[in-house]
Amino acid sequence: MDMKAPRGTQDILPGTSEKWQYAEKVLTDLASKFNYKEIRVPIFEHTELFLRGVGETTDIVQKEMYTFKDKGDRSLTLRPEGTASVVRAYVQNKLYGQPEQPTKLFYHGPMFRYERPQQGRMRQFVQFGVEALGSEDPSIDAEVISLAMSGYQQFGLKSLKLIINTLGDKESREAHRTALIEHFTPVKDELCSDCQNRLEKNPLRILDCKKDREHPKVKSAPSIHDYLNVESKSYFDEVKANLDAMEIPYVVDPNLVRGLDYYNHTAFEIMSDAEGFGALTTLTGGGRYNGLVEEVGGPSTPGIGYALSIERLLFALEAEGIELPVNTGTDVYVVALGDDAVQKEAAKLTFQLRLAGVTADKDYLGKKMKGQFKSADRQQAKFVVVLGEDELEKGVISLRNMQDGQQNEVAIKEAVETIKQQLDGGKADE
């Protein structure tokens, strides 16, 4: 039987996984500096959470969710996105009752959507996301956007484009919704079947349709900006003013519509303009979702957040020729030659080095000296420790610097400290 990973999934192997670890560390460290705290939520949830939270008219709910019945005949779904789960955890654990507000959270982990696999779009993919719950101050919208932009800039990406829009408050959206229904109803039969269903339930989603995007009526659709009330206009102006104060450049696109039902007021996307990135230029997207907490059973609570794809981040880095400074090498390789006593001392020394914070390895296949040195080379070891019967009898090791070839004897009892000092002193890199 030819067993392979399911379509739309991938194995992230050593040599590549270090890039993922580095990327996730940069993002989590930055979020911590913005005073966001990590939250970890289940990989599967009750299906009703996504029906209510994400929206029944969305492509995610209608076409892309991995839903199954458990042994108790309960409908469960692998999480297709993170916001609904974080909001559910916020409500269930009464985080709204904590004295320090807003509640600022970040998460990262796998999400699942049944889509046609292509570059930057997998059926199992990894997102890093941020949510700020409990404030309707426009400055926190700008903070969330600045955190997203800063994340990409930390990696040295240059070809970035921030696009923002407002979807207005509930009153503005209702007025716009009525206008969209009137606009599209005469040509309903010309729209795709999905958009025909969306017309009454959520006509804003028609503007986000990939099939009908070239239809003349889509291009001439009423803009939300023509239906914004005073409060919505003022809110959006404040968000822009805060971005201006932080000197974060942006483009206002009235046609930007996020694909999830829970968005209102601020919406944004960060795009890559890098050559070779491909058709999927969106790196991250997010926005404000006042009303979502109530939708999943909590008190009236405003919120804003975003999520980015780690896969697309790595593609963007590749497109701009940026190499992550990851180290896949070994600090020390212990070459052991001799009887059982030598092997035990080598195992002991390797263990002690590891406990001291040194990346260390040794042979486990009974290789000769030449084979062990080849392993040290393949592992890009900075130092090689040679321990044989003569060395053991003298109570020393032979320590070789693999950068300059210098070799000297060190007492076994002093080996760990000496190696640490030489690594910390950078002698292996001279």
C-alpha cells in the first residue's frame, strides 16, 4: 500500500522546520512586546460555533469545513479559522470580567479548509493571529494594523502594501445592504448560484465573489462610503489619523470586502507586490468584529483582529530573496573510539553538554573514526571532541575547532565549561 500524506497537506522536514520555528518565534516575541498574551484553543469545536460566528453564507461554512459526527452523534468541525474559537474561549472563561481591559491575545496553529490545493493555499495550513477584545477606540484598530505590518517588516520584507476600508456600523451596513439588493436584483439570473443565494442573506458577499468579479453590475455596485453615517465616517477618519501618526502608509480601497460575516467598521489586508510571489498576493487580512461576542453568547463587546498564513509569509520571503538566519548545525560532535568504558564516558559527556545548553550529538551506529568525522561535517559541527582509550586513561579529551583546525587537550572534568567558553567567545566562527 502506497501511503502518502492526504492531498492538501505537507510534511515539514528538518532543514525547513527551523524556518517555521524562527518565523513563529519572531511573530510571538513581537506580539508579546505589544503586550498580547498567548491563548491556545482546541483544534476542533462544535459546528454551531462556526455557523454562528463565521456566517452561514460564507464559502468557509458552505463549502470548506471539515465536519464530522463524534461517537455521541455531536457535530464537530476542525477549526477553519481562529477568531471564532478565541471569542468562544473569551466568553466561556469570562475573560471580559478581568480588571485589565482590553483583553489582548495571540495564537498560532493549524487550520483546516477543503480547498483546491495550490501555492500558498493548503487544506491544512498554519495561521498566526491576534485578537483585541473590549475596546472600541479607533487607536486600537491602528495598533492591530501596526502589529501586523511590523511583523512583516521584522523579517526585512519591503514589497508590502497595506489596504484599508470601512464597512461601517450596523446602521450604515443596513443602508448599504438595501442599496445592494436593489442594484443586483434586476440581474439576479446573471449571477452565479452562490451570489443568487447571497442576494437576500448577505449581498455584500457578492462584491467578494471570484466568479462574478468582472460582471458590470459588480464593478458599478454602490460603495459603502456613500452610505456611511457620521459616526462611521468619524471612526474611519480616526483610524487613518492614528496610522498617519505612526507613519504607516496605506491605500483606501472602497471595494475591499473581507470574506467573513462578522466584520464591520475597519477592514484591512496586507499584500505583497514582490515579483514571483504568484497570484495569491494577500499575506494577511483582518478587521473589526463588534457583535461577534454577543453572537456566541457573551456580553456586548467590541473586538478587532487579524490572521496571517505562515506558508505565505515564507513564500513572500522567498520571493524577495530573504534568507532567515536559522542555524541547523551542531555545536559539538563527540567522536568516541574504543571499549565500553569509552562509549559510556562519551554518552555521559554528550548528556552533560546538552544539559549545559550546548547542541551536541554522537555516533549511534558504531562507525569508524572517518565515518564519525563525516557525520560531524554533515552536521556542520563547530567543535569535535575525540575520546579514545588513551584519552580516557589520561582523563582528557581532544578538542578540535572545525573552523581553523586547531586542536588541544582538555581535562574531561573541565570539558563542558571550556567548550561553553569557546562557543560563547565565538572562537569557532573566527
